[in-house]
Amino acid sequence: MPVKNRFAELHAEITAWRRDIHEHPELLYETHRTSALVAEKLTEFGCDEVVTGIGRTGVVGVIKGKSDSAGKVIGLRADMDALPILEDTGLDYASKTPGVMHACGHDGHTAMLLGAAKYLAETRNFDGTVVVIFQPAEEGGAGGKAMCDDGMMDRWGIQEVYGMHNWPGQDAGAFAIRAGAFFAATDVFEIDFEGKGGHAAKPHDTVDTTVMAAQAILALQTIASRNADPVDQIVVSVTSFETSSKAFNVIPQGVKVKGTVRTMSTQMRDLAETRIKAICTGIATTFGGTVSFDYIRNYPVMVNSEEQTEFAVDVAKSVSGDCADAPLVMGGEDFAFMLEERPGAYILVGNGDTALVHHPKYNFNDEVIPAGCSWYAEIAEQRMPAA
């Protein structure tokens, strides 16, 4: 079954929703306008239940099929939040909020799931219940966890959950996926080195935190090269180095270093945290300084379930004719929290030859909408075929 004809008919309408959301981007949990728009549309579509405020600003819609002989409940999820990036696309519908833009395509994800919800509420050609999930704060705020912590899975009896993300560089409307570990765990760290500040002309009277921290940054790269098994995936990136003094002639009393760790297993996660602390403590001690840490475990590894991934592949093939094997992705995705609670799968849909996500010139490709909507709808209809 190819792309559904209904989505060709709805394409212009869904595109208008997408561009309206793009024009009014909102960060993290501040998706008040977007959430209200979603709730309004779901109510207009005739969903059996529409609930706001799940995970602070998340929205849930419930659509019952023509029958419910087996009590099956499928969750379909899209994210709604934007990024703190100044848009540089020149689009007629570019962001009206300075310094905030939909640079990751969540406007497209939301619009596609709304389109699927409209279709499913019209036809109800399935045996069971579909729960459409619109999530805030994917970009670092763990909105998926917040919705799960609010009891979403148990409240609506969700048994399986499916999500989608657009993917620049992949043919528009083409799908790719992998079973098992897919997106990396994403942890962050702050390390404070403390020494003895002083005059730059008298370094012997100081404990130089700049040299101390610089040595530590170089040594942290040995976690990947000398501590981790070469076949395991791990990335340790120091992304910020801030001295307590900005003067030319002052050796700073302190240095704050920030960074991120990306891993594909709990073992690598544990190794990274242990080694970061040991390396930095050892170097600080060697130089006569001290060090303190704030290591935060953020999103876990996102793991696609085997059975649900196989099914998602079949659905993708029915929509576009093929589904490629996706590579491992060292970026994070907080759909991981939902997959920790329920089996499911997360798929990539090609965005064509566009700027990469998180880039000021990125824009979601509206030509992808029919394929994405069809995949969401077919997940429901094929997993819960009408009795």
C-alpha cells in the first residue's frame, strides 16, 4: 500500500499547520502556543479524548477504532519544541521569535502526526486504540521522561510506542532504521579546577589552573583511545573552557570545563564517568590543585525493540517501497525514555538535500509530509487491523 491518497488531499492543509508552527517556535516546556494549537486540532478532528498538561505542556489525544476486540493500544509520538538558534533561511514564514527557530524539524513531526490523527479520526479503520503523543522539551529538557513520569503509559494503557525523525541527506520520503541500540546516551559534565591565582610574571607563586585544566583536557581523550574497547562507541568532547579571570596578566584562581559524553552502552557510560573523575583528580593533585565535578546522566541509549523494528520496516516498505539500514547515531533522543517503558521503534524519514539539523539554514521539507503521515497511519492500521 503506497502513500495514502488522503494525505495528498490534505498536503496543503498540513503544510500550512507546519509553517504556522515554524513561524512561532517555542523552547523546551514553553510550547504553550503549539500545545494549544495541537489540542484545538485534535478536538476539531473528533478525538475521543484530548488531555493537556501531561509532562507540563505535553498533549495526548485518544482515537478509538471501529472495534476493540483485543484491547490493543498503540502510541504515536511527535516532539514540538524548537532550538535557541537565530534563523537564517530567508523564508516567508521564518521565525518571528528572534534567536529561536525550528532547526530540527519538530514543526514537521508535529504537523505529520496531526495529519495522521485527522485521518485516523475520520476513518477509524483499525481494531483498538491509538494514542497520539505530542511532547515538549526534547531538545535537552527530557520532556519524554516528564510525560512518562506523569503516568502516561499506564493511564492510557499504551502497549507499544512509535516515533519518527526527519533526516537531512537521506532521500526525501525514504526510510531508514536499525534494531537495538540506535541513538547514544548523552551525558554532560562540569569540572571545576581550583588552584592559586596570582601575577602572570610570578608563575612560581601560583598553582596554575589553566595549565592544569589543559593537561586534563588532553588526557580525557585517552578514555576513548586507551580505556575503551576499540569496538565500543564512545565520544568525550570538551566544549567549554572558562577561566575565573580574563585579564592578560593574571593566572586564574579557577577554571571551569564543560563537555559531553556519548556512549552506546551502560558499561561505556560507567567507564566514562569513572575515568573522567580519576584523570582530572590525578592531574589536579599532581599540580597541587583540587577539582570538583558535576556529572549528569541525561538521555539514556535509545534502543529499538526487535519485533517492533521489524514491523516498522514492513510498514515503511509498504509506504515507500524500501527501508534502509540506518547507521548508529551518536546524537541523543529522549524518545529513549518511552522505549524504556514500552517496546517500540523509532524511524528516520529522509528530508532530502537540505542543511543539517541544528543549522541556521535548516528547514523541514514539506514534500516529506505524505510519506510521514502515511507511516504513522499505517502503523496503527497494520498493527491493529480492522476486525
